[in-house]
Amino acid sequence: MAHFPGRMAALDDRRIALIDDRGTSTWGELDERTNKLINMLRARGLQPQDAVAVYAGNCIEYYELMMACTHAGLVYVPVNWHFSAEELAYVIDNSGARALFAEEAYLSTAVDALDRGETSGLEFAVAIRSDARGFDNYEAQLASVSAHAPDNQLLGGPMFYTSGTTGRPKGVRSSTFAAGGDLALMELVGGGLSDMLSLPASGTTYLCGPIYHSAQWAFSFLPLLTGSRVVMRQRFDPAIALADIDEHGVTNVHLVPTQFHRLLQLDEQTRTGFDGGSLQVVWHGAAPCPPRVKQSMIDWWGNVIAEYYGSTEGSIVTTATSEDWLTHPGTVGKASATVEVSIRDDDGNTVATGESGQIYVKNLMGSDFEYHNEPEKTASVHLERGTFTFGDIGYLDEDGYLYLSDRKIDMIISGGVNIYPAEIEAVLVGHPRIQDAAVFGIPNEEFGEEVKAAVLLTKPAGAADQAALADDIIAHCRAHLAGYKAPRSIDFETEFPRHETGKLYKRLLRDRYWKDQDSRI
């Protein structure tokens, strides 16, 4: 048996482990299919520390693949399902993936990605829940191998790709999940996280965000390793989410502020019909939450609302209960027991309590990270080995609570998703009518921010032509980038505010949209 699902199957192999939009899987079935996947991957020649890319939605097969890689010493690469064929091909090539698994809804993009001829290291591709040219069938592959428990089970783990402030997305490799290690480490991490976040070991986790996101992975896959059942939906629907929580007795869920906003917009009858008595903790993060929204959720759901601050690179850094937030308004919490937080000036010196500076994090367990094949980028965010920054600005109060006062100046957070303007700007200047471009976030009531592009044209366009040209520019972005990265609107500028050195004062373009807003974070 595979270590983690096998242990649960031994207790009750008929108990449900996973529920998705199409069906269920018991612990016994998960153990058997995990064993088959390990045997299949090994039979196809994959060795410990090899990479496997997964381009799929929230489905049972995704968890089967992650479970198999976890026991086979493999690196699995969750790919953003919004990525274009160009972006998918880049991640496959950059990660060195030897195998690709793509699910039915995303197969056409996956086929287009492989047709680009940019994934020479890829040895085979497998289609989940469908068939496609050049892809093997997932179920047929499982049927071709035995379900015997594989020997020599080794720790594998994820490599998430996060967009960078410059260039292409970058793979984040955590030393915690270094492939080829002892499975006991993952057991320690899963158990430690569940204890720190008050996630019940035998509870029910609800997943209603994209599993390719590191936070959704941490708040669902790691609890699964400790025995929590996972109920997942491909898309978030606020009314369905309420019904699912009550029907399945959900004990814990990770949400983002945009989802809070949508829940609060439900009609009064739907909201009052929600019981929610099973909920023990509701974590939110990934984007700043407007105080009025958070207060409304606490008023409605009670003090089960909790917040964290962290990142793909540094995992969870601070946590704040409802009580913490109510007594220290605006805080993102205190450092967890395994983390040390310091605030430093531009020279790396620690600043006084209450003074803002760059937030640095040190994992006291010795965990660190690197950007895959990016040593210079890795070095640029490290003060020293094991002490790093996400680029955010904040301060600590006298009680040790952390507050965010600014963030990486260019980054846009829309609906809890980090969007970096640099890669959008690179696509924009490839348009034949654009001479220069600046991308920044502007207020959006539901998503927090939306993407705005300001452009300088190679030749002026009259007012009558600008609407059609804006549509063409946005379509150009969508052809090269995931749709959520495309600008929602275009400003046509006659000049950009620049320093004599050429540095663009993007804040002057952005400030006219934020001047009447209470918060810029």
C-alpha cells in the first residue's frame, strides 16, 4: 500500500476520501489507484526527482497524481489552467517535465502547446477523462499495470510556478519538499500544518479555489494526508458553497476576499438558510480583505474566520484569529511558532518597533526555497541563506503583530491572484501599434483590483478608432497570455511621466484611480 492512503484504507477502506463534481473515491480506491499510478510512472521510466506537469481542473485524478508523485519521489508541477498554449509549453520546458497529464476541459490547449515544438524533453502525455491526438488514455494506462504496493517509496513534492516581476513565470522549489527524501517529513509537515491551523484530522475540507495555487494545495492536500476528506468544486458558486458546507459537514475551508464578497451579496433568504454549524475554521489570505467585508463575515459566520499572511515561496508566515483581528484591527497576525519575522531598512538593518520596512522571513526549521534555474533571482530576495523577503512592506507593533503597509509596487492582486505587469507589458509592446506600455492595478469592488494598461501608440489614433483598437490590443494579449492577465481597459496616453534617466513614474498613472480610495493594498 501507499503510505498515506494505505494507512487510512486500513482503518476503513470504504470511507469516502474525495468528492468532486462527477463522483467519489474511497480511501481503498485512492490507495489502489495511487499504487497503480506509481507503478505506471516507474514503468514509463520516470526516476526520483523527475518532473511531471499537471494541467487539469479540480478533480479526483489530480489528487491521485499528487499522491502518487508524493510516494514516488517525483516533482509534480501544477500548471495554471488559465495558461495559454504558449505559457503551458514554457512551463513544461522550463521545469524539465518528462510527462504531462491534461484533463478533458484543457486538452485542446495542451495539444496546441505540444504542437509548438518547444517541449523536447517531454516523453509522454496522458489525457484524463477524454482522448486526444498524441495523448495516452489515463484509465487505459492504469489498467495496464498491477495494483501491488510499490517498494522504495520516497518523498516527492510540488514545484509551483509563480509570475515574477520580470520575465516569465518562475518555478519555486522548497527545500521542505525536496524530492527523494523520507516520507516521514511530509507526515510531519502535514500534521504540523493541521495543528497550527486547527484543521481537524478527521474533518472535511472544502476546496472551491484552483488547486494549482499553492495556498489551495496546502489547505486541501496536506489535510488529506492526515485523513481529512476533501470535497471539491471546479468553480466557486456562493449558493452552492453554502449548500455543500451544510450537506457534507465541512469543517474547514480556504477562501479569498472576492469569495467573501460574493457570499455577502447573496439574497437574505439564502443567507439565513445557511446553518454552518460544522465549520471549525475558515481561513482567508492571498489578498488583502477590506475591513467592512471581514467584519461582515465575522458577524455572519462568527469567530471561525481566521487570516494568514504568506506566499508560495515562504508558505504561512503569520496567522490571526478573529479575536486577534478584532483587538488589533488591520493585523495579519503574529508569526507562527516555526517562523521569525523581522522588519529591515534598505541596508538590511532591523528597524524600530512600529517603523515600516521590508518584511523578512526566516524559517526556524531550516526550510528555504530557490527559484528553479534562477540563482540570481534567488539571491536577490535573500538577505542571507534562510532569510528572505517577498518584497512586501510592513511593521510590527509592540505586541508582535504584523501589519502590511505596502507591497511590491507593481504587483496587481485581482481576486486573490498575483498578476505581474512586466510580462503583460512585454506582450503589449509586441503589438504593431504600440510604442510603449505601462500596466498597473486600478480599483475593482469585487476583485479588489483589475488590470489597466496605458499605452503610447506609434501613431495617434482618433477617438473614433480607439474603442476598436482597444479591443484589438486586449485580444492580442489574450492570444499570448492567460485571459485573467489581459487588461480590462486601455488608456491612450500622449506621453509617459518619466525621470530624465528614463525611469517611468508608474505611480503617477496609477494614482489618479486610487486618490479617493481608503486603501492601496
